Amino acid sequence: MSVNLESLTGGSGVHVWLVLWKAAQAVEAYAKKSIEHLELCGSDFAVLEALLHKGALPVNEIGRKVLLTSGSITVAVDRLETKGLVERRASQTDRRARIIHLTKEGRRLIKRAYAEHAADMERLAAASLTTQERATLIRLLKKIGYEAAAPSEPVEEEGTE
């Protein structure tokens, strides 16, 4: 099997993916560095941020919002509860469900941390993109993301008729 090295340049599909992947990795590393002083991992920060902006949520809904599996979200909530940043409360409408709430300490921490993180991310965006470039980038990323997420037609293999 030979690899067409030209497919890695010039805007080919593979080149688009490679540039997008490398940029995402670099921005993720920048974002992680922005919160490393908090002694929280990225998933814990994401849980606290979701609770700050969405209010108290059931565990499974937090997991969907921050893209964590049910096992991972449970472990993250356990860690945050041990640190006194969140608490589980019984749901008023579903006896089986536990709702996750920020504690006063958790709210104080994430409000300050989110403001600092947002400022760090703004510095990155402002240093590299104009307002118009940001809008274009967001539009294009959504466009390719929606296409990638759309159900695709099965690809027919050659010679299988």
C-alpha cells in the first residue's frame, strides 16, 4: 500500500484533518496550562463550569454536556465532592436521581477560575485572529463538524456487486 504524500498538503481532506487535529491539540494544551494552577484536571474543570453556567444538573446530563462516560462522570463528581466543591442532593421529582450542586466554595472557585480561563482564551484568540476571522472559523468548524456527525451512506467496495 503506497501513501500519496501529496495528500498531506494543499488542502486535501487528509491535510484539513491533520491541520485541524494539530491545532486542536495545541489549543487544548494551552487551555490545560490555563487551569493547571487550580489542581483540577480538565474534566473536573468542565464539570464545575457546566454547573456554573447551567445550574444544578443530574449526573448523566453533566456527562453528556462535558462528553464523559457514565463511569468517568461518577468518578469526577466523587473527586469534586471529596474536595467540597459539589454536593449530591436528592431530586425533588425523581427519587432515583441525584442532582449535583455547586457548594459555596465550588461556586467561588469556578467563578474566579472561569474568569481567568476566559481571559487566557481571549488573549490567544485576540493574538491570532481578527473578529471577522473568528466568525469565519466558527462557521467553518461548525460546517465540517455537522457534516462529520451526519449519518453517512455505506461505501460500496469495488467488485462486490
